[in-house]
Amino acid sequence: MYISGIGRTEFGFSKQSLPQLIYKAIYEAIKDSPISIEQIDAIFVSNFLSGLCDNQLHLNSIVSSLLPELKIPIIRIETACSSGATALYQSLISMPHYRNVLVVGVEKMTHVDNIKLTGHIASASDRTLDQEQGLIFPANYALIAQQHFQRYNSTHEDLVLISYKNHQNANLNPLAHFNYKKVTMEMIENAPLVAAPLTLFDCSPISDGAAALVISDKRTSSRDIEIIGMGIGTDFISLSQRKELTSFEATKIAAKKAYDMAKVGPEDINVAELHDCFTISELISMEDLGFCKPGEGKYLVREKRTMIKGDIPINTDGGLKANGHPMGASGISQVYEIVMQLRKEAGKRQVQNANLGLSHSLGGIGGTSVVHIFRGE
């Protein structure tokens, strides 16, 4: 299975509507691919919050309205913040039935009042155990960070380094939410507290945007990128139900499936996009994916090994932290970046000798995790 076309919008504050964002991403992906829109056999649409933010569900039919001549199967997928990655996974397991499929993810959130939006996002957590207790996502990830600090002697300075690295990368990405903003180490260190120990620059922003992929069952050009591994795992929705707070079991499950299918190991990966809705998530995900042993992610950060010129570059587009986090589109945007890297088309943020890439996405507090592995020529 191959990715023959990629497209996305700018991430950030957008005046465009959901349909306009969707259309733009699809247009860019089709333009990038040798496959025409008439050759698409099915479409998978990922979105998390349009029902709550815009009173607009049935997005698959919205897409049908944008492409009125097709009349093909179009299916909406939702697994919170991992919706885009899950839509890609679902499209791949559908390939025995189709030759060419399109995956598009979208989210529009910046027009919603922050307090209301916080409640909407919390719908990805358990209603009784989390929402009714006021345990919103920053608080959940703060609890995780506290436990990791206590168990492994990691520190907030490690998270500062992750945030700084991702903002530096975003400055090299013209489509990133924070491309325009120069963020200094001092700004991150002095940022206001959100939920101890997490501060403002530990948290991904509220973003609008869309991204799309064209997938084919055969190679269509020399720019195609092969999908060689995939895996999905799930876990309890609430932290209160888990025995382990310093690791995401769903990621370990998904990673093992993906590595086994691809017949590679973490030591073979040249570039990775990790789900950093909060900086602590990037730190823990390095460990869960096998890039280092549990508790040793801090050393990868301190030794600058996850920077673009390091031996395991992570979040070269800026990550969710600085590229932006339009939740339904984020997982697809991660794949967009991996494809750019493996095609050697990433410009100033290009990783040298990148041939194997990995994308990793989380839904909620690790209730869903999806891993894909890609190979260039």
C-alpha cells in the first residue's frame, strides 16, 4: 500500500468553514497525486468535535456534497485526538475491497468559547470518573508528569527542552500554527502555570485545519511512499482505572504490531512524528515506542538526539505543540510530514538519509493509540 498524494491547509486560526477546509486539503492531495478524483473508490473522514462545536455531524455526506459526481462509500471515523490516524488505519484494512482511497481529517475549534471548548474536549474522557470530577486533560497529563518525575527523576527542564525544540522546528514549517512566532527558552521557562508541573508552553494550541492523503494498492510514481507497518491498541479511558501512569500500554501494543508487520525495530527508524498534545506525552512515547528504555527519554532530550540533526529526529514539523493540533486532522498531518521527509522534500527541516519513518497518535489519555511505519525508496 502506498501514499501517492498529500495535502493540508495551514494550521491555526482560520476563517474558513469546515467544508472549505476539507475541500482545500482534498484538492491539494489530489493535485499532488497521479490518481484523479474520479479514480477514488472510497473516502474516510476523521473528525472529533464538529458535532459539539458546529452542530454538524454526518461529515461523510458533507464530503459527498463537495464531490457530487462520485457517489462512492464515504465513512466518518472518530477516536478523539487519534481520529486521523485511525481513519488511515481503517482505510488500509479496507484496501482488499478498493484500489484507491482518500483519507481526510478536519477540525475547527478557534471560534468556540474556551470554557465551552474545554468541556467539549473533555467528552473524550470518562463522564463519571473524570468529567464530573473536573479532571480535564491538562490535569490528567499533569498527574502523569508528576508520576514520571517521581519515578524516573525526569524534570520540567526536560519538558522545556522538548517544547523549545518543537517551536524551533515549527519556525521551519510554513504551514505550522506557530511558524510566525519566535519562542525563546526564557519565554518557556517563565510561562504561566496551567496544571502543575505543566505550564502554557507544555500544552498544544487550539487550532483549525485539515489534511488529506491519497492511498493506492500499487505504486503510481517514484514519489510514492510505502506503508509497511500499522498497529492499533486501546486501553481504559480513565487514568483512575489504570495501574501504570508513566506509560501508555496502548502505544506498546500498537507499536509491537506495527514493528512486527514492517519487520523492523525502533533502532531502524530515521524520523518520527510523536503525539505531543502535552510535552510529557512526547517524553513517554519515546520510551513506549522503544527508542530508549523506560525512564531514559530524558537523556535523548538532554543530548539533543531528537533534534533534526540528531540520530532520532522527532516532530520535525513542530509537533502538535507548535505545528498545531486540529484534532481530527493531526494524525493525518503527522503522516504528511513523514511523507515529506521520506520524499526528501522537507526543505530546511529535512532529515538527512531518512528512509524509514514512524507516526504515532494518541486518543484521549492514551485510550487509543495508532502507529504506522513508512518506507521511502
